[in-house]
Amino acid sequence: MLNISGLSEGVVLDHIQAGKSLDIYYHMGLDKLDCQVAIIKNAKSNKMGRKDIIKIEGPIENIDLDVLGYIDHNITVNIIRDNKIVEKRALTLPKKIVNVIQCKNPRCITSIEQELPHIFCLTDEKTETYRCMYCEEKYSK
């Protein structure tokens, strides 16, 4: 049996769709943080069948929850302090995301001006549709 110790302070990302944990790891920039990160892939779940879990040691200020909301707003965020869950946060689709999606329109200013951030705004919550802030190019999951 695999045993991963508990956290005294940190964040546990639970109910991640199986196989999505590495995408989240890189999109959130966890590879650049100087903290312990445990990734559990394909854990058994009564609710989902299989799921991934990410445990991050350290303060929550270092974590961008907007990226999480975009990738999968069904993820549960558990805040841990003094070895106890002190808060559970539900995620929503962010209204605006920066540098997560790349605009595919060759006429967009972001394809010419390389240093411009790729900014997408939520235009339809039901279909999870985002549009480029500069050229209105549509992006759906």
C-alpha cells in the first residue's frame, strides 16, 4: 500500500479527472516552486471510479486557482492548516485567463507581438467558451 504522509500546512487538490494531474502540475507552475508536491495518479474513487490527487506543501498564496477553475472546475480544493482541513473551496470557471490558452488566429496581434500576454475572456458559461481579448477568436474545450 502506498503511504503519503499528511500535510501540516498546504493544499490538497482532490477529484481531479484521472490523467489530468500532470497538466495541472505544469499549468500551475508547480515545477518552479520550491515546495514538496505529491501526485497520486489513478487513485480509487467511489464518486469517479478513478481520480488523481495533488498534495502541495506550503502557503496557498503561491497557487493560482483561476488556472484550476479553467482546467476542471469540479476539482475540490482542501486548505490544510495544523494537520486539519480548515476550508474546502469550490472552483468556478474564471472570467479571464492569462497565458493558459494560445490564440490560433494568425492575424491576431499576439502572433506578431510575441511579448503580449494571451488573454481570454469567458463569453458563454454553459458551453465553456472563451474568446481572445484582442481578436475575438473563439476557443471551446
